[in-house]
Amino acid sequence: MITFDNVSKQYEDGTKAVDTLNFTVNKGEFFVVIGPSGCGKTTTMKMVNRLIDPTDGTIRINDQNIKEGDIHTLRWNIGYVLQQIALFPNMTVAENISVVPEMKKWSKEKIKNRVDELLNLVGLEPETYRDRMTNELSGGQQQRVGVARALAADPDILLMDEPFSALDPISREQLQEDIQQLQHKIQKTIVFVTHDMDEALKLGDRICVMKEGKIIQIGTPAELMDTPADPFVTQFLGNRQVAADNKASEKLTVSDVMDRNVNLVNHSALSEKHTISQGESIETAFLRLNEGSVPYLLVKENEEVVGTVSYEDLARKWMKEREAQ
């Protein structure tokens, strides 16, 4: 999806912000870039939408050199969420979200429907928030509007530059959980910059650790925890095994834990609300079991019952995963 091929950026004073970067961000991946201040992570992100152009090397999106296309078209297809949020203070929430669709000359009806769709998606009731001025919102609400604005034209790629670092701890944790849930729904390719390893371990499918403009290691949270490539990575990770365990658990799906022996189960008393698909997370299964107050759920695929999943199934698999780490 996004490929960096021997990419470097050197400024006129001789400062080398990034040095010979080679990596690929896969389609639909939540890719986190992390490192201390001045390591080149924000420069790396800004080169994706050409806010900064590399001195050397090539960046490709879907195998096309980003320098060979129209820069405005490139940026319209890349959502961008900043730490500073940068909403227009003299515009309403709806007007802020509408900026790029209006530039693309969408109809008023299409824009209105998109605004309402996105407000619902980021957890803001359209009737309540559509016509509010942005300075009437809390920091967390403003950041949700920022995410909605970045998604307005349905871009393939979302860039997020330390979007939660200015928020209080409670708002930050809530938005981290919300962006995880949102990504499960929208499946965008996300490049997320942070200096917080706990945040990286919680959110990232893969994590790119940078230092002094160079990539030190790229890997899944479990790979970084189990086999750090450098003492710097070990130091940066610290004692965070619990976070890595949680990330591994989130990767489990109903298909990994379900009982496929459906012939032995009488499930006639269960209704449609007590069903779940194979691809859902085990966290979703726990929530649905709690909501339904039932001992197990029916697992369906293409309207056919293919198995069941119970609290015991979930707990058994979860413990095996933890013991294997």
C-alpha cells in the first residue's frame, strides 16, 4: 500500500531528519511509528502526503510514485489528524467536516448525509453536535470531530500525528479504545505517530521504532516484546508485558475458540440476538454473552450454524495463549 524505498531527508543546514528508510505499510494495517523527540517520525509521516518531500528515494502508494501524480488529488485521498486538532473556530462542526467534500463539489444532500454518518461513527449524536461551534466542545469531542473531518471524503489512508497526546488521561484512553473500534469498522490504512510505547502496543498491528532518523526495528507488539533487536528497543519498551498480552488477546477471534461440535447442542431456545460470526473478536463475544445472559452463543456463517462459543471456550483459549508467551 505505502512503500518507502531508500528514502532520506536532509535539510540545507546538513541535518539529516531521516536516513535510508525502507518499509511497507500494508493495506488496512494500523502501523505505528514511535521514537523519542527528534527521531524523524513526524517527518516520515509528512512525506506520505508530501507536506515534506524526500531528498532521496521514492515513496509509492499502490505502486505509484507519489511525485508523479497531482498533489491535491493525493492529499484528498489521505486524511490527516493532528495533535493540535486545527478545527476552524468560526465554523460549526458540520462545516468543519464538510470542507473537503465541498472542495470535491459533492451535492449538499450528499454532504449532509456524510456529516451525519461520520458523527454517528465517532460517537457524537448528529442532532446534538451538527450545528455547534467547535469552541463549545471539550478537547476529546474536538478530536472526534477532527477524525470525522479526516474521514469525510472516504480516504484510503489516515495519518495521525500524536492525536491524543494533548488530552487528559481519561479522554486519551477512551479515544484510544474508540479508534480501535472505529478501525474494526472502517479498515483504513492508518499511519499513527506517537512517543508513548503503551499507546503503540495497544493500537499497533505493527510498530516501527525509530532513533536518530533510522529504523531500529519493525515488528508486531509481541515480536518487539519477545525479540527486541537492540538495547534501545528494550529500554524503550520497559516493563510492559501486560500490554503485549492484551494486544495478543485482541487478535483472537471467535473462530479460534469456538466448539464446532454443533450436533451435540440443543440451541432451539436461542434467538438471533444470541448469534455471532466467526470473524468477531473474543472481546465482542464476551460482551454479547454478558448482554444476552446466556451460557453460549451460536456461531453463524452465511446464515448456517457452524458451532457455539461459551465462557469456558473463551477462558480456555485465553489461558493457553498467555501460557505460550
